[in-house]
Amino acid sequence: MVERVNYEAQVNQMPVPYYYPHSSSASVKRIVGMTLAGGLIGMTGYYIPVQKDVFVQRAFDMTRNDAYDDISRLRDIAVEVDNGEVSTESKMILQQMGVAEDRTAIANKCIELENKVTDKTSVKTLKDGFASAFDNAKKKTHKMNALCSDAYREVRRNKFRWGVGIGSGIGLALGLLSSRD
């Protein structure tokens, strides 16, 4: 005698297992943790050696920005000179730059500043000076002048920022991949 088994009845009688819903907080923690870990690892980009070309270009860019800022200030002062109301601050700026309170002297100084950062020979001389400053003080940044030191620091900060950004991006991608269901 063969027993007939009613499988449907057995399936219906079996206790239904209770599955806990997938914890989204665990996934979020994993993603955030891997993003932060990637960012922390990326911070080591600060210690990547600074290349001479990058340093020279950053120092030149800072010099050019300073020159254009000075030109802008001098143009504002020229308007004050035309109106005959030169402020004390403007007089101090003119004195610091060695310029008389005269429209022609201010215009000549503006031309001089612009030629300093646009003339090919002046630019080459500036860049050669930055390159020699980099070679002389590569390991000892305290021996650099203020502009070169600021340029060196800015290059290092950019490496730090890029390292954190790229590391965080990679960590985020890995976190998203590892938290997939």
C-alpha cells in the first residue's frame, strides 16, 4: 500500500519563517565608513612630491593675480585723483608702490605692472627665478620668499584636496558595491 502525501497541505501547515527586512542603516553605515576611509587614505596625496613645473606655474599665477589686483586698485585711485578726493588709504597704497598722486604716474605704473606679467622676456625671467628658488629651497621651504612659500603650500593643499576627493569617490563606489543586495 502506497501512501499518498498531500504536499500542498504540508506546505500550508509549515510555519512561515519571519525574515527580517534588510537593514538599510547597516548599508548606509558601510557606505559612509568606506567613503570616509577612502578620504582618509586619499589625504596622503599631501605627501606626493611637488613638481617643479607645477610650482613655477602656481607661483607665476599668484604673481599675475597680484599684479592685476594692483592694477585694479590703481585704476580706482586714478578716479579718486581725477575727482580730487584721494583717501588716506589710497595715499598709503601709492606711497607703498612708489607712485606720485598724478594720473600719468599711475597710468605708467599700471603699464609697468601689466608688462611685468605679459611681456615674454619678463615672464621668462620670473619663471626662471621661481625655478631657481625651487631648486635652492626644495627641501627647506623656510628659505623661500613669501610668494614662493605660499605657492608651495598651495600646491600641497591642492594635492591634499584632490587626494581626499578621489579617495572619497573610490570609497563611495566600493561602499555602494559592497552594500548591494
